[in-house]
Amino acid sequence: MLILARKQDESIIIGDDIQVKVIRVQGNQVHLGISAPRSVTVHRQEIYEQAKSENLKAAHGKSTELKDRLGALPSLMQARTK
């Protein structure tokens, strides 16, 4: 991990088109301004991790439901042919 020290109103540049600027330091909080193209997603880590976890749970639930339905398919097909 690269660690950089910045003061209020100072920035770092990532690549050619992403700028992270220290807007304000207040107590134990640092307010950052991020300027990036619309194609670059920016999330707070805790929000990103929560969304990722919820997506995995939803995907697992769907795959379990699909497996259950596929498992019932042979008996449904057999009942239909009678």
C-alpha cells in the first residue's frame, strides 16, 4: 500500500483522470473530494462490502431455488406423461 501525506486542499492524482483532494480535516474525520470519470465507480468500503455480501446472498438464494425446481422436474415430467 502506498501511503501519502496530504494537507487540506492538497490532492493526489491516480492515473490520468482521477483526482482525490483533501477538502477538510475535522477531528478524526477527513473529508475527501473525488473527481473521476462517470465510468469509474466510487464507494465507501463499508457500503461496497455490504452490497457485495447482499449480492452473494441473493445469487445463492436464486441458485438454491433453481436447483430445487430442477430437482422436481423429473417427477413433473413423469406425471405429465401419464
